[in-house]
Amino acid sequence: MHLGNLRTALFNLLLARGPAGGCFVLRIEDTDRERSSARAATALMQELRWLGLDWDEGPQRTEPGGPWRQSERAAVYAEFYPRLEQSRQAYPCFCSDQELQHQRQAQLAAGRPPRYPGTCRRLSGAEIHARLDRGERPALRFRVPAGRAIVYSDLVRGEQRVATDELGDFIIRRADASAAFLFCNAVDDALMGITQVLRGEDHLANTPRQLLLLEALELSAPRYGHLPMIVGPDGAPLAKRHGSRSVAALREAGYLPGALLNYLARLGHAYGDIGLQGLTGLACAFEVQRIGRAPARFDPQQLDYWQQQAVAEAPIAVLEAWLDGATVPAEQQRRLVEVLRANVRFPSELQDWAERIYGSLPPPDESVCEVLRAAGAGFFDAALRLVDEDEALSPQRLRQATGLRGRSLFLPLRLALTGEPHGPELAELLMLISPQRLRERLRRAGELARAR
């Protein structure tokens, strides 16, 4: 699952859980055998639940209305094909993929939009039976009525008008007898009582076709709303080169559910300044009318901003889990998280600090050595004497002993003890570093200060 379809799921849930009330339905659309697998569906459901996007109806629920996997609904779809054939609203198509490709290429070369030319539309009953007798396996096409205008109100884009002459007859059942997406998606929406659908604008061309299908079958159609696409800073469709990662990869990197949800909820939807919210808060302020029509630009820095906000409000236990495998005494883990919370956003950063406090420091580079030499060996000798006196070190006592203050005091001390020029309150950090490590690091800093 990537950020685009996660945002689609989130917007549908927010619509269902908003003030108007509703039911959030999960359906597994897996009729494309090459692209679908039970493993992928399981992973998708696990990711939705990790994010808190649990469904009211769908797989693993006891409520009636299923099956919820389209691969298990072939018998349902089979009931509808004869209706369309008997009313001559559908017909068998024997065109091969190669023939269809040639037709598309010829139309494009002529400057026309690719559209099925109706090759099999007027086959006689005798011709159809003859080809079936020869063992040919046709697809089933919907016969689009000519000369009509399909007019509907899009939840996001307002009134839409499409001429049927621009559509072309489309496949509703493949040659292998499996239902095409257009068909099963529309039929399932009607049979499952779906009233509102938010989906990506890449489905915009599907809507008039599905409205025709449901009309022909005398089934109720939902209201459709088409969300703007998510694009990169360059306006191109969002891709890895823009910093986009799958939901699984973001979870592995340590992004918290609250960060992803708060960022995506605002990606194409105007909320105003309401700060970090849970799903209930986001749903209460969600309005379809606030969804923009322009492409939504992905900004990794904004995502990281919401990660910082989520870390600031995360339960301590969640952040303590980030220390799994780090060499931190169990009795100090909570205190370590409390001290570092405001200075870390990801598990890797917390573990890096844990290593600096409880493990070893990376070799200092020349810029660090310059600061240590500027401070002078006497500075570190004075700090070492204070540790020897009472097994601890405080910036206040070191200031009294050396007469230094501000950056002249804190920068060399930070670099000597943590290897970093910035970080949490130094007095808090010093309480976490053992007297033994304090001595080792101050001696090492003194040696480097003496080296010229």
C-alpha cells in the first residue's frame, strides 16, 4: 500500500465517521489474478489496522453482506450477464489482444482517441454460434448507447457531463470468464448498499461507464467523488524519486500512525490550525467540500513535522520500544526517553543517542578537535577533578571552576561527552552518563586538546 491509496482509505473513513455518520466498508478487489494475492490482501489489512483504520464491514467481520473478496463472488456476477445479453445491452467480443492493440495504434496514428471500433457489435446470431462451436472464447462487452449525455454530480468536482459517443463499448467479462473491474466494482457497490465513494481521479473515466451499467441493470448507483492525485514537488506523479515510500517502508523507518494520518488528512483537504488530532478529531472536522481539486503536492518535510508532533505526544511505552536491541539499562530506559523525546523523531536517532550515552562515541573529526583544542586541556582537567570529587558533573560547578559560560562552556563539553554540538538539556544528559564514562571521555578530550 502506498500513500495514494492510504489517503483514499483515510478520506473514506473520515467521511463515514464524521458528523453525518456512516459505515466504512472494506472490499478486496482481487479479480486481477496477476496482481492479486491472499498475502497482499492480508498485508493490506494489517497496515490499515496498524494505522487505526479499522472497517465496520468487510473481511474478518461477522456482519452479513459478503463475501468481501471479489474473487469469491463469481456466482454473484454470473447472475447479471444474461440480463444484459437478453436485452441486447451486451454482446460477445472475439477480438484478440493483438487485434485490439493494432486498432489502438491505428487510431492514435490517425490522431483519434483509442476506442473500441465495434468490430463484433453487429455479429449475427449464426456467426456467434459458429465461432463458439470452433472453440473461440469471447469476452463480453457492454453496448454503450449512442447519442446520450451522462450527467452526474461529483462529490468533489461538481457537475460532470460526458457524451456516450466518446466512450466506446467496454469489456465487462473477460475471455477467461472473470469479471472486469468496471463491472464487479459497480455491481458490488449497488449490492452492498454503498452510498458514497471517494476514489482517485484516475477512476474518473470509469464513472460514466459504471453509471450506464447500473442503469441497465436497474441497480442504485452511489455518489462518486474523485480525489486529486498526489504529485511530487515537480508536479509529476508521486514516485520514489520524490521521497515517497510504501506504508510498510514508512512503518519500518519508525513513522508513527498519527504522523501519517495527520499529514495525509491535510494533503488535499483544508483543516485550518487544529494541531495534531486523533481519528475522531480529524473526522469531526472533515468535509467533502474542503477537498481541493488541484493536485496535492507531497512534502517530506511536512510529513517529518507531523512525525515530530506525534513523537511529542506518543506514550512513553511506544518510544521505549524503539530501544529494542540498544544497550540501555532497563531501569534507565524511561528516563532516557523522557530526556531525548524532544530531540528525536525516529528509532534510529534514539538508538544513536543511546549509543552515545551508554556505548562508544564515533572518532572525532577535525572540526571537533579544533573546538577541543580551543577550550584547552585545562578545561577538561577541571571537569575531571569535579567528577573525581563527587562522581558527577554539573555545568554550574564547571562554570564556577573555569569562569567560562555560554557557548565557550557548553560546546566543548557537549562535543567531549556526546560528540554532538546540539542536543537535549546538558544537565539532564550528564545524569545519564556514568562516572566511569565521564572520566574516560574527559581524559580523551584532554589528550586531543593537548595534541597540536
